[in-house]
Amino acid sequence: MASTNTSAWSPFRHLSFTVLWAAMLLSNIGGWMHDVGAGWLMTTLNPSPLLVSLVQAATTLPVFVLALPAGALADIVDRRWFLIAAQLFMTCAALALGLLVAAGGVTPGSLLAFTVAMGIGTAMVNPAWQSLVPQLVPREDLASAVALNSVGVNVARAIGPALGGLAIVALGLASPFLLNALSFVAVIGALLWWRPSPRAKHQLPAEAWLAAMRAGMRHARASPPLNATLVRAIGFLVFASAYWALLPLIARELLRGGAELYGVLVACIGAGAVGGAVLMPRARRRYGPGPIVFGASVVTALMLLSFAFVRIVPLAVVTCVVTGASWIAAVTGFNVSAQMALPDWVRARGLALYNAGFSGALALGSVLWGQVAAVVGTPTALAVAAGGALVAALFGARVPLLAGGELDHTPSSHWPQPVTSMDVAGHRGPVLVLIEYHIEERRAADFLSAIAELGAARRRNGAYGWGAYADAERPDRGVEVFYEDSWLGHLRHHERMSVADREIQQRVLAFHLGASPPSVSHFLAMASVARHQ
């Protein structure tokens, strides 16, 4: 595994990563101040558990809805300028909310509306920012860089909420929002300073936006590692979201505290996360991501149960520290696995879908546990969430996660360019590709197993349909067919073939008899047929 021989801090050897990481840290501190301010502001406007939990849902729901469109844009436009535009939008939204609070004109509805706006900005930023990481560090430092991004979020979680609580007390409820607006300036400045290395030039034109979204969905559906990561992450987050959604009520109702205590509790979760991140590289080398995520999930279940019964502030503080450590262990394991499952051409789209699952689970959990708490009380809601988290951990343990070096997504360029006897327009399609194999009849079952894996690779790289067929007259002859939207889409398929895909293809070719390779034919839909596609 590439990441196991590097230090947890090795990405800081690279100046661009360090500068952008530090800028995002300041922005995340501002973001946590903003979140604390929004959560506490809602308790002063209307302390209903459902409305308080909707503040969290309003932040995460736009990330769920807009993830794929944002990811597609980040894959086909200049990511640097895309991020700058998104940061400017968030600056304006935070500034407007701060001024409205200062003027005394905020209502629960307007607070939720501005929170949705901030969620839209987050939806734009997350996939683009995460997909930049491989441009900032070499592959061997990628897992550590992904972990450090999580550390940055949790350092901010340790600092931002405490500063947010202090700012509310010292400067008023408008201050967290105004300071958050100011924090975006650091990111904009760092992005303007950064001069990225040119991305690999492609001879083919950029994908259209809708086509890029379709390609991202096809890749995700046919990627077992990404799907496995999503299953485990969602199973964890739906239940772990209970303590995030209900923490303001834990501070106010169960511990009889105010904004300062709420800020301290969130800060303790962040501090625990930072401590967990420092210990994690050694644990990853020793145990691997699967056992760590399982252990973190079990500990999270126990901490949810502790929140339900603890009424003493020092014990609640300890619970928050342990919760933070288990949170960083689980979330970093999911993030690394998602990054390692994706090739660069679809990285932002794949991470956007991962973020959609992540945020959708948090939003669902926030609304669910807020409603449960409104009906049966906060302690019972936390206890039910603890039981669900434990069941999810036991079932999730069967689903594998990637650790760092299992898949090589480097473009292999091993497919020859297709030979045609005429000029083919890029938009011409659909395209049918037919490949003929000759195999021993006694090995047919093994061949079908191998070619099914190749079929998934075809779909990941752009095919919308695939099949393998045996010749009824000649048992030693089999054909593989797959379909693509256009001739340009097929040429992109050539560009996207990776070293990992080549290894899958070589396992299939090992069944082919004869000195010459399998014959490959390309068919274009006739005009009268193509008009009906």
C-alpha cells in the first residue's frame, strides 16, 4: 500500500498543499463558527427540536441534491476558477446573513434560507476541492493528504465552535456570520496565488455537462469499491448524525448549559478527532482500514448511549473527546477508500456522489433524530440511535474498504486507435463494439466469470450496455458486445483505460486461443436508426 510507508505529515513537504490546506483550515474555522451561530440562533428564535435539527439538514441537503452537477462541472472546467467563484458566492451569503442578524430582521425561515445558500456553496466547493488533492501531492502521499484534510476539518471543529461561542457572548449573534464571510478571503487569496501544473492535455474536446453527469453515474454504478464505501459510510452516518443534530439540545436540556457549553462540547469533539488523526497512521499500518472503521463504529454506538445518560459536564466532555476520535477514524477510512476507488477523469463526479451519500445520510439522520427526539425525548432518541449504529457496524464489517494501493488508475494507453475507412463525426452514434473470442469449451464457465468483470470495466469507462454471448453452432466461439452514446464517447473510452483495466482485460485474453488477438469490429447506427435513439 502506497500510503503505509509515509508519515502522517509528509504532504506538508509540498508548499502548494500546505498553503491551500492552511487557507481551508481558516475557512473551516469560520464555517464552524457560522454553524454554531446558526444552531444557537435557532434555539433563541424557536427551540423546537425539529427546527433546531433542520439547521443541520438545510446545510447538508443541498450537498446531496447538487453533488453530481457540481462534480461534473469540476471535472470539465478549470477547478481553480470554479472554486474561486464558489467562495465568492459563500462570502456574499454569509455577509448578508450577518447584516440581517445585526439589523434584527432574521426569522426562522430566513435563517434556514441562508443556511441552504451556504449548503449550495458547500456543494460546489467539496468535490472540486477534494479532486484537487492529487494535483497537490504525489500518489504515495495521497492517503496522508486525504487524512490531513479530515484533520483540518476537525482542527477547525476544535477551534471554531469555541470561538463561535465566545464571539456570540462578546460581540453578539451576528459576529459568527460576519467572521465567516471574512474567512473566505483566505481561500480566495490562496487560490489566486496557486499556479497549478497544467493538467494532461487531451486531443478530444471536453465533455458536455449532461453527458459528463451520465458518465459519472455509469462509472459509480459499475464500481464495486465505490459502492462498498458508500454502503458502509451511509450505514455509519445515519446513526452517528444523531449526536451532531441533537448536540444543542444535549447542552441546553440535558446538561443545563448555554452557548458557551455547546461551543465547548463541539470543540471537544474536534480535539478528540485531532488526537485520533495523529494516532491513526500507525493504526492503519497495523490493522488496515476495515477493522479501524468497525472499531470506530462500535465506539460511536457506545458514545451515543453515553450521551443519553450522562448529566455531568466533565463526563460529557470525555464522551465528546472519544466521539471525536471515533468520528475521524471512520470518516477518514471512508474518504481514503473513495479517493482510491476513482481515476482522475471522473474523480470530482465520484467524490460528489460520495459526498451526496454522506450529506444525504447526515440530512436524513438530522431530520429523523430531531423528529424522534420531539416525540419520545432526546435521551430515548440517542439510545435508539446507539442500537442502530451497533447493528450497522456489525453488518458493515462484511463490506471491504480500499486502503491505498489496490488499484492503479494510471492511463495504460494500450488500446490501439480504431481504424475506419471513412471520416466519422464525433457526435455519430450510438456505437456498437463487437469482439470475437475463441475459447476451449471446458473453460467456458471460467471465461464467463472473467469477462463479467471486464463488462463492469466497460461500463465504468462509458459503455451504457454490455453483453457476452455464446455461438449456438460453435461452442468454442463467443462474442462480447458493448454500446456507447457516440463515436467521441468511444474515443474517450480509449483514453480512460487504466492499468487496472488492462489487468482485467489480460485475464480475459488468457482464455483466447490462437496466435492472433480477438477480432474487434465497430458498428455505427444508420441515420434512420440513430434518429430514434
